[in-house]
Amino acid sequence: MYEYGRRLVKQAIVHLFIIDPEDSAMAGLFTKVEWLEIVSYIEARRKAIREVEKPECLNWVPDNVATTKQLRKFLFGEKLQQGTDEEWVFDVYRQFLFLLEHPDKPLTRNNCENWLEIFVIGPLIHRCLMSVEGIQFRCKESHSFATRRANNKNRTETGKGNYLLPSPRLDGIFALITPDFEFGACEVGKDDKGPEDTKRLDDFRKLVVTMSHMLLRLHRELAVEAREEVVVVGFLCSGLTVQMLRMWSPNGGACLLAREKTLRIPAGAVRLKDLKSLLKAVWLLKKTLSDSVALVLGCDPASSS
């Protein structure tokens, strides 16, 4: 990996020893046995996440609810079950019912990033994470403390030529209120122009690099035996296309990246099933984040190693 990274002209995630199994160039850097071990490890971790028992409310709206009329009858014809997850699911469906039935069809327009963050990301992410004790979603142009520390780790003096290096700004960061531990980040773009779009590629790289800094920062606070279990998450949104990311570092060196299946935010009533898939993916992201928070807060501080 090191020699391959040296030959690259442009910056790439390989320079941070991040292994992305979906990057075809990565496979050639390892033997077949090594590559199989890496891919098998990531798939086993993803399988374990998918098999986590999910709350019944995620299947609350039946598959035969396919129109806004049926959804309205279902939502307001039933008594809302009390509980954070149930209320979150209800709020998301109610928000999308409003958007899907609106005469201007706002989800089909070319909306700006702020609109997506307020009307789509807000109900999906903010409301869901409110049930994770101690976590806040730092919104809009937020700096990562972990990246800032990484960028300035060799700074020992102030003055000319020794200025504090900034960290890239992200559209959202999942972090503890105190201390300044970060567990994931969010990037939002207003357009979906395909996976090769410059904005999406830049957002992806910025998100993945920040996740690696967050993960290794958490490792320094954990006992060695607990480091393999901690996971950081990413939420990448390009227009109405959404992708979840997860990252591990079994040995505290190279980071392993898992890209989940790309999902669509429904822009019409005929795609209501897409919303159910999106809800399940966001809930799993919350569960991953919640488990990592509990692990970090419940572990003894890492020994100096």
C-alpha cells in the first residue's frame, strides 16, 4: 500500500491506509489470501449489523400502503404508540406525507443543500439521534476536532510559518456534547449527477478521511481489547441518493471501509417502499453509533501504547 500510494500523483484515501474493497485497484495490492481475509472480515461485520434485532415500529407501515391516501388513513386512523423510535417513524412518515402531497411537488425540484437538510435530513437524522443519550448533531459547516488534531499533531511552535491548520468543514458531525469525542459525519449535496460527479467524489473523500481521524482518535481512548469493536459512521447524501458508510480499524493501523447499498429518498407515492428501507438504514446507523458511544463511555481509558 505504501509504495502504491507513493506513486499516486493526486491525494487518495490509500495515503491514510484506508482499505476500500470496492476500489478495484486495491485488490492488486494484496495476495488472494489477504484480500479474501479483508473482504470476509468486512462482510462478517456488515452481516452482524444487518442481523441486529430491529424494533417492530420499522415495519409499522404495511407494504400494501402504496398511496398517500392509504398512508394518511393509516397514520391518522391508528393511535400512535408511545416511545422514541415510534414517534420518530411517525414524524418521518408525516413529513413525507406533507411533501408528497404538496401541490408544488417539492421533492422533484432542484433544491439547495439547506432545503434538503431542513426538510429531509432533519426528520431522518436529527430526530432519530435524539434518543442516543449525550449525542448531538453539530449542523452546518462544522469542523472536526479529530481532524484538526491530526492536521496539527506536529505543531510545537506559533508564529509565522507555524499557523494552526484548519480542518475541512462538514455538513454535520455526530459527537458527544462532552468530551469532544466524534463518532461520524454527514455530507449533503443538492444534486445527484452519478457516482463519478466531482462534488460527490470530493464529499466522499472528505467524509472518509474525517471518519478515519475520528476512529483513530477514539482508539487512543480505548483499552486495546476494545478497539476492534468501535465503529464510526458516515451519511452521504447527493440530491435524493443516500449512502451509509461504516469504518473499523481492527489493529489501530489500517482502516476498513464498508459502503452500504445506495438508497433513494422517495419523490413520489409510488416509491413509498424506499422510505421504509431508508428508515431501517438510518435506525441501523443510530444503533451502530449508540453501541460505539456506550463502548467508549463504559471503557477504562486506554493505557499508553
